[in-house]
Amino acid sequence: MTSEEISFFNTFGFFLSSQLLTGAEMDQLSGAFDRAMDKARDGAPIPVSGQNRQQVIPFFDYDPDTFYPLLDDERILEPFAALLGEDFLLTLSEGIIHTGGSGWHHDACAPDGLTTMRAAIYLDPLGPEDGCLNVIPGSHCREFREHLVANKENLGITPEDLTGRYPLVNEPGDVLFMNHKVHHAALSDRPGRRAIHINVAENTTPEENREHF
């Protein structure tokens, strides 16, 4: 990552890397994703609108040959290392089939001074009306995030009109790097949106103790 990209991530809490993966790679990931999610459902039908989304954790174990190479891919590792340091830790992998939209929320918040984040690979084109992820830039910062939480009822009334929201239009091959503390929402009820998440955390283990882990 360039110094400008690192500064953008630290300021706004996210960075979208356009066409980081090739079309051929996305075709392979898409097919493997569908087979893995089908295997995880064990014969059950794909969830539809009005049902709970399908979320599989850990996900990569369902097809190690296809998914594990993502964990060694320098195009993904390099941004993680630039943002978290060379000794970042993998926390979990996820496969998700969404069945509708979501209100404004943030994911698990690490303590102040500790950064956790994800690389999100969306397998389908997602425009502003198709369920692309909307984020509130800068909402990973504690005071701003706490203000949003305290006024959550105002966010939920007309989220599509929220001043400052930023829609992350996605084409297959784009990879979103996002701080887990960022407020985000999908403002469309379109079902079937498919996502792969690689979640990582900054390693705060003292250097002299790391060899024991």
C-alpha cells in the first residue's frame, strides 16, 4: 500500500482495492464458494428473503485447496501487514449468503489501541440499489462511534438519507479492507449476496513471548 492509501484507511476506516483479483480467480472462488456453502447446508435449500442468512465459520476448511492460498496471497497479506504490522494474526474465515439488508451496526470492537479488520471479497456485482455495503467514514474513531451508538434510533429511521454515508460499489475482483469498528449497513433487501471474509487482528503479544504461541 502507498502512504496515501494507509492514511486513507487510518482516517476513514476502510479502503477498497479495485480489481485486486482477476476474473479467472473470481470464477474459481465463486464456484468453490457455492459448492462449499452447499456442503455446509447438508442438503438444505439456499436461504431466501425472510430467512436467516447462511454464515459458515470457519469457512476455508470446506475447500482448503481453493481458499487457503488466499492466506498466502501477497496482494492481501501486504495491506494487512502495512496496516497491522508483520505479525498480524488470522482470527477466522467466513462464508456468507445474505438474505436481505441490514441496519447500521459495527462488528466486535477491540479495545482502544488494538485494531481488528477484515478483507471482504464480494462475489457478485453490487451497486447502490443492489445491496452494496454502505459505510460511515471515520466511524471507527471512538468518540464518533459512541455518538452513533447513542443516537442509533436516528440512524435507523431513514438510513438511506444519512448524511455522509458512502456506498461501496463492488465489482467481482475488488477487495474491501475495513476496520471492524466502522459503522456499516446494506440498504437493499436483495437476497443471495455472497461474501468471503478474512478476519485478522493486530498482534499485541510482547516480542519476547511470541515464540511460545
